[in-house]
Amino acid sequence: MRLSLGQGHRLCLFPAYRSCCRIMSQHIDHFEFVPQMSAIAREAGALLMGYFRARVKIEYKGDADLVTEADRSSERLILERIQAQWPSHDVIGEEGARIERGGDYRWYVDPLDGTTNFAHGFPVFCVSLGLAFQGERKAAVVYDPTRDELFAAERGRGAVLNGERIAVSKTPKLVQSLVGTGFPSHKRHKNPNIYFYHQITLRSHGVRRAGSAALDLTSVAAGRLDGFWEFNLNSWDTAAGILIVEEAGGKVTGVDGHALAITDRDVVATNGFIHSEILDEFQEIFAGRGLEPLPDPREYRKQASRSSENS
């Protein structure tokens, strides 16, 4: 089978899929679902990279929610592989795929997390595959094709990056922590996160915004970030990443500390050490207490001008 990438680019899928199965099974054969999931994610990632290099034409959905042909092609590929191997499983996909059979297993598929980055040529995006059993996260794979990094986990069996065990950081305090967050691609004016971004920036070592919730979560799992939060995410954004954080020894809750159902939309993930501290900060921000005022850019410009004149 071949899928056309446009502009003369073609990618053979089945040989790559079989090769990935063999490679991944050599490294993570203690997992039940991860080897097959990893092969699917790698194949979808290769497909995305073909589009990424070809710089396909951007399409738009809604206000500023960028959707490309690559999204839909990746989701079709993933859906075909799931149906071929697990025909009784349900599937929910970011690009609209819905298979509802009422079974115990349900897939949460984001065929291209970081679409805006992808569309602008910014190489931070991934394929995210999460599998739930009776509503509990069971297995997860997040594949970053630009770095060839594959994060994976299964419930009770730990988390790995390219087959090697990973663990969250041991940073003990928020003030020492590097954390991540994200903002919606549309209706940003209705999202309160700018206040949280400002306050946590002042109380941490720094806040990063990469543009992919799935990759941010895996960064927490690998100890690259000490924490991450975001509001109003979808289940396909988080189903895989949350399990990978938990299996790497981290903690994930809602913004008020409650355990997360797979459909919950507000997420706080940390190394565990800073979790209570960041939740306390959140409650203060929600209550409007201790908020540092945003600096006035006009006053900043005046001060900068005076400093320049006096130097």
C-alpha cells in the first residue's frame, strides 16, 4: 500500500510497519500493547515527516485551528492499523474518527499534536496514542518524529524512552523548577491562563510553552520539565501523556487536586515533589490573592529610555 504525499513524494507503509514491529519488540517486549502501538506511531510519524518536508498547503478550520492534509492522512493510517489488529476496539480521534462498539477497550488518537507548529515549519509535534481499558488508561505511546524519540508506558510496567527506563526529576521546590504550559489555538481571550503563566513565571525558575501538550507531558516524565499545566484539553491530547508521567513516577491531577478521569480537561502534572506547592499557588490565583500586577509597557519604555540616556 502507498499513500501519496503530493509533489511526487510517496511513502511505502507496510514494509516500514513490519520493520518497526521487529525493532520495537526487541527493546520493549515486556509490554503487551506497546510494541504494536510503537510501530503504528513510527509509521504515522514517517508519514508526517514526508508532509513536513514537502510543506503541504495549509488549510484552516474554525478561527485559527490549523488543520492539514497530514492530520487526516495520519489518522486514516492509524485507524486502519487499529482496525486490522484490534477490530473490536473503540476509537476516538482528534480529526473526527469515531468507532463506538461499546467494547472495553477505547483508543484516544491524536495523529498530529502540535498542528500549528507543524504548519509553520516549527519542528515540535508528535503522534499520540492512548489506550484505555474500562475507562482506565492502559497503554500509551507518544512519538516525536523530528527527534526520533518514542515515549511509551503501560499500566504497572513503567515508562521508557526509546526502550530505556525514564523517571521524573527530583527537583524539590517550585522556585527551582522549570515548568511548561500551553494556550488554546483559538478563543485565547476566553482562557485565563495568562494570569497563571505570569504568576508561576515569578515563582519558578521559568515557564516554557512548546505547543504540544503530549510532548510537554513526556518532558515531565523524562525529567526535562518538573511540571506542566494546561486548561481545556481534550482526551486525545492527554490520554497517552498522563499515563507516561504516572508510570515514570510523577503525579497528575486536576487543578484542585482531584484524580483525573480520562475525559477531564484541566491538567496539572508534576514530579510529585512540587505538586502541592503548585496547586496551592493555583488556588491563590483562582481566589485573586497575591496577584502581582502586570507591568505597564509604557512605563517600562520610559524607564528604558531614561537608563539609555544616563548610560
